[in-house]
Amino acid sequence: MKIKQISVYSENKPGQLSAICRTLAQAGVNITTLSLADTSDFGIVRMIVDDCEKAKAVLTEKGHLVNVKDVLAVCVPDRPGGMAEVMQVLDAAKADIEYSYAFAFHKGGKAVLVFRFADSNVAEKALGQAGVAMLNEDEIAEASK
């Protein structure tokens, strides 16, 4: 069950993340979760938002380089070992993880792990067979409330 993630490539200088967040806020786009990675020259802001197409359009209009990729979001217990159990399933399947980030539900003792895989079909099949809950975009939005 793939979901859409927006990635924004930006100069690595003060104020860039703030500008991205302001642009989305002014457009009424809610950020569910965000990950920031940087190099010496640029940063990559990866986000799950409530309206990916609108986010891409308004950020592109403001001159940002933006792309949309499929990722998988899995639900795990928010406790020691919750992620380790998922990793065991992915390791057994030899799933190649490109990157990952996480966030916790506001209630319910659950966490969400977001993964980008070299081949998401391998991971999706293994997770499904192991009974690991994968979330769709509506469930991700509900988790952020």
C-alpha cells in the first residue's frame, strides 16, 4: 500500500525550511511528518502532506525543485522493539532500504515508520505476509490528528 511523499530540494542556507513551511501553510496544506537531510550544498525536505499535488504545485510555483515518490508507511507499537520487529521482516526479505523516518501517533501507543525501498514490491509483500499493518494516506492523516 504505497503512499505519496513529496521531496523538496533546497539550498542549504538559513530560512529555506521556513519558506517551504510558510508556502504550504498559506496554501492550506498540512504537513503530517517531515524529515530533513542535508549535504554541504543542498538539503532534501521529505514530507507526507494532506494534499501532495497542491503542495507540489505551490512549491514549484515558488521556484523549488520538487518531486513525488512512492513510500510505504507501516504502523508499529510505540515501545522498545517495535521497529526491530519490522526490521527483522525486512531483513529476512532482503529488502533494500534507501531511507526511513518515523513519527508517533498522538494517541494510541502506535508509531508510523515511513520507508523508501529500492524495490517496494519486495518489502510490501514481506510486510503483508507478516501481518504488519501498512497505512494509506487517509490513515496517515488521521494519525496526525
